[in-house]
Amino acid sequence: MNASSLCRPTGAVAWLKTACALAALTLSSHALAQYPERPITMVVPFPPGGVADTVARPVADALSRELGQSVVIENKAGAGGAIGIGSAANAKPDGYTILLSLSSISILPEADKILERKAAFQLDQFKPIGRITADPTVLVVRADAPWKTAKEFIEDARKNPEDITYGSSGIYGTMHVPMEMLAQASGVKLSHIPYTGAGPAVAALLGGHVQALATGPASALQQIKAGKLRALAHWGDKPLDSMPDVPSLSSLGYDAKFIQWSGVFVPAATPPEAIDTLSAAVQKIAANPDFQKTMLGTGSPLDFQNAADFDAYWKADSQSIAKAVQKMGKVD
């Protein structure tokens, strides 16, 4: 039975109209309460193996259990994350497409302005659900590289302009912007080689195709523990729990800070009921000790913010990132 079948014209009087309205409201509310009724797609705008994918998998798994429906990851890599983020921005806003993005979501619209190209998306096309992690980017090189410290790396780069190569997840991505910030702060020139994501960039470093990376701890920690990579410094302002002996660039005298956070978003027109359900589910899994332990094991410990706090943080961070990108200007 539905509301319309209860309310066919029968010379209805006021009480019948009221009953029909209440029936419609009850049935509508019942339908909304069923969300989610089918699997949810989580778009990850980078290939497997990078920070976004490493964070997304435990989040999707925990959400699946909490919501009682599968949360299926769909890696849509390319253009520094713009392809995947753009697809999520233009997805049907019904609560069945969500996005796990890095802070590159704040970089790309500003980069589009500088490059005078059509934007793949705008920030107001999304509503934040919750921040999951917030890690300073880490400067890593191969374990057999000649540099044992960040100062040695920078001094070599100063003596040999553009000789040192570094990989990234794409132009103006979260691996490109911090390296350019370091180059500006230290007065050196490095050679940039973009890849389709952090995973391929890390693979390129391990294979000796590039000499350095700026990446989140999650995508490098296991390789560091295995003795294949070495961390020289990070872009944060306090010691890293996963790498307490690695110094910050600011402590070494370089004005370069960059936080690579991850967060869950939905298209802005998603129904409030779905947004509330997702927000509550993300907040609940974030409070789960087992989930916290899982995230710690990835190298990106949980640094959760609920929807309201994340919204405020995102707005402020976007403004800061926009200024950094503007300072970079047009780059290749």
C-alpha cells in the first residue's frame, strides 16, 4: 500500500484529508528510515597502494558492518585526483555514492584557475561527513640513497639544481605541492615527475626511477620498516607518533608545513536523512577501539573530526592551501 492509494478522491472531508497527509508522511518517513537499502559506492580518486586507498579500505569495511550494506571501493585515478573527485561531484546525490578524498580536493579548483582550464568540480558541490586522518607529509628517499638527513638532501639539491628527481600523484597534488613548498623555502630546484597516484609514485621510488617523494606516512611506513626507504623529515609541527625520530622541516629552519588529511564527503544535494545516517555511522566507527587500532597499523592514526568540526577545518585549510598554490603559480 502507498499514500496515493489511501487518498483517491472520494468526496473527502477535512478529517480524511488530514488522515491522508499523515499516511503520506508516515510512509515517506518509513522509506527514508530504510537507508541504505543497497550497496554504497565509495569513490577513491587514486589507484590502489596510496594513502587514500590505504585509509579507504578499513573505513569502507567498518562502514559496511555499521550500515548493514556493502561499501564498495571504486578507484578512479587520474589528473591528481580530479577525475575521481569530479565523478563523485556529479554523481546522483542519493546517498549511494560517497567520496574518500585527500586534501587535494582543496588544491585542484585553485590549480584549474591558474592553468585556465575548466574545473572538474567546485568545493561547494560537496558536504563533509567526517575527517579520518590528518598526517604531515613525509620526505622519503631510498634506503641506499646518499642522503642521511634532510639538510644533506637540500645542500645537494642546491649544488646541483634540477638534478634530483621526485615523484608525485600528479601536478598540484598532495605530493607535488609540499615538495614545491620545500623548494621555495630552501631556495632549491628539483625535477618533478608526476604519476597517477601515490602507489605508482612509491613504486617508482622503490624502482629507482625517481629519487625522492613527499608522501603520507601510511604509504611509506611499511617500506621504511622493511629497510627499503628512509624518512628524512616531515612537514608537520609536532613529532609523528609513527616516526618519532624524524624531524620536522620547520625545526630545521625551513618554513614548509603541509598536512595531508583524508575525509569522507557526499554530493551537496544528498538528502539530509542520508547525510545524518552516514555522519552518525562514521562517528561511531571512529570511536571503536578496534577501528582505531586498525588505522594505527596503516601508519595513519585516526585524527577524527565530526561533520561540523570538519566543515570548519576544511574551510580554513582550503584558504591556506589556495594561497600556497597561488604562490606556486603555473608549473609543469
